[in-house]
Amino acid sequence: MIQVTYRDQTWEVPGPIVVRDLIERVGLTPATVLAVRQGQLVLDSVVLEDDEAIRLIAVITGG
């Protein structure tokens, strides 16, 4: 299982899965979050495997 953390929520999602699909599976919109693995930004086309941990960070915009 892939451990997914976003703010104060945590999910476990079975892998392998593409980052974009993982984000949608936990109920978020891919355009509103960034995925980070081991301190590095992960593109939404990357395939994640079981036993990985991903942190999702909200994209903040303003003007």
C-alpha cells in the first residue's frame, strides 16, 4: 500500500498507481495539489509502487 498524507488526513492506496489517479482516488483534484516523495516533487505521470509514502501539498495562488 502507498501511504498518502494531506494536511491532517492519511490514506492507504494499493499500488502500482499513477500519481494523478492516486490524487483522484483520495477525492482531491490533481490541479489543486502537488505530490512530494522523499522531499522531491513528483510529476503526476509517475507510477508509484507499494511501500512508498507520498505527501500532498495544497497549491496556493493569489494576486
